[in-house]
Amino acid sequence: MTEPDLNLLIALDALLTLGSVAGAARRLKLSASAMSRTLSRLRAVTGDPLLVRAGRHMVLTPYAEEIRERTQNAVFEARAVLRPSATVLNLAALDRTFTLRANEGFVEAFGAALIAAAAQVAPLVRLCFAPKPEKSSRHLREGLVDLEIGVLGDMGPEIRLQTLFRDRFVAVVRKGHPFEQEPEVTAQQYAACGHVVASRRGLLTGPVDEVLAALGLERKIAAVVPGFPAALAVAQASDLVALVPASFLLNHPTGGQPGATLYVFELPVKTRGITVSQMWHPRLEADTAHRWLRQFVLSVVKQRFSVINI
């Protein structure tokens, strides 16, 4: 009985992950014609077209959709079997790139600390922070990232997660704002002033608005920006109030700190807390280097988060 060419698994994984002959060719550093020939071999072996044209794009057949995750797992397991045994992890010699998908707030608050700590214990390790424009488990399932960091969304039951820290929203205004002279900002005062809202999707309301509505109050929204850095910049240069997670202010001097340009105060109403977690795919559960990465991120983030005094 003829043994199957297991090299085809690598090509199959690239084709099913990217859904493109040209994209798979680039990933595997092959010519487009060579990749097309490989696809023809895969079609002959599986008895299925796998990729079919739909307009200008290629789409997966139902069979290809069915075997996509199995193919990814098979390739991962095969690579793991062929890696050198790493029962005792030598961090000084660990040469690996770990990709962490996180929003800009996390990177700004914890990125520098993670990079510096990694350089001390694992100098050959590279941390690649990937942008996170939306919540999705696709990057974990397809092996594109090692960790997803953020608030748990609809990630699927198989995704593993671990809480990193619990955050809360605070209000921020420029230094010298009239609110700085108030012993306590009331809900009425808070709602009556102008606000800048941070929303990737351009939404006008946020977590505080439901609570204000129950009190018969409504914020006056003057501007919507795509993220917390922009919200802080607007608040710093105007009389508008920004709403940001407390962790986002780790690298921003506030209150009486030297060079402070921002004043922070607690919200006059109670909002839901924010639980920030790290998430990973179960196929990485037993990987020695990945286990170290998870513990490393947890340790550095907890130590860094403990200095928040807002």
C-alpha cells in the first residue's frame, strides 16, 4: 500500500488557513504554479476540490471546512513530535517568537515591562504584539497567535483562559479642570459636562450610560474617537471628560505626580468591572515554552498592575 506524502499536510494547512493559492505560496515560499500543482495533487488524494472559485476569490468546500481544524492540529502535533525534547526548558537558549494579540491599551501599559523582563531571563525570545481590532478566536484556532489578551468574548468552549487582572473605569480630565477643585463630583455634574467617548465601532454610549439612565441622566457626548489614547489626548487639550480603564494610566502621570497633565477621579456611579484574561488554544497547553510564556505574562502583569494607585 502506497504511503501518503505527509508533506502535503503542510500545503493543505496553508491552503485551508489562507483560502488562497497565492497566499499559501507566499507562506511556503513557493511559486504560484508550484502551489497550483500541489493543490491538484491534494484534490486527487482527497477526492474533493477543496478550494473553488467564487467571483474573484476562492472559497472552501464543505469538506475543506470540516477538515480545516483537524489539519491544523495534525500539522502542529507533527511539528511538536519533531522538535527537540524540552523537558527542562533552557530559557537562556530559547530562541522563539511569541505573538500576543492585544489592544493598544494593554501594550502601552504592559508592553515595555514584558519586553524588559523577557530580555533578562530569555534574551533570544522575541515578543510580537499583534493588533486586536475585534474579538475573535480565529487567530488562536489557526495558530496565528500564541496568546489572546483582553476581555473574554465569544471565544468558543475549547479556548483556555486565565485571569490576569481586574480593572475598572475611571474619569480623566486635564490638569486644572474645574472638577479638580471639587471634593466629590456628583452624577449630575458628571452628566452635564461634555464627554469624549472611545469606541472602535463609533458607538455613542458606553458602560456608564445605562447607570446614568436609571438616574434619569444622560451624558453630553461631544466627540467619539477610535481608542483610549485619542480620548486622553482630547481630554488633555480640552474641558471634555474621558472614560478609560485605570490600567491605561500606568504610563501617564496623574494627580500630584511630577509632570502630570491629567487629573483622575472616581466615577460618581458604579459600573461593571473589567476582567482581563489571557487565552490560548488547547493544542499549546502542554508546550513547555508556552507554559513558561503564560506564567511569565501573568507574573509581570500582576507585578505591574499592583503599582496602580488611582
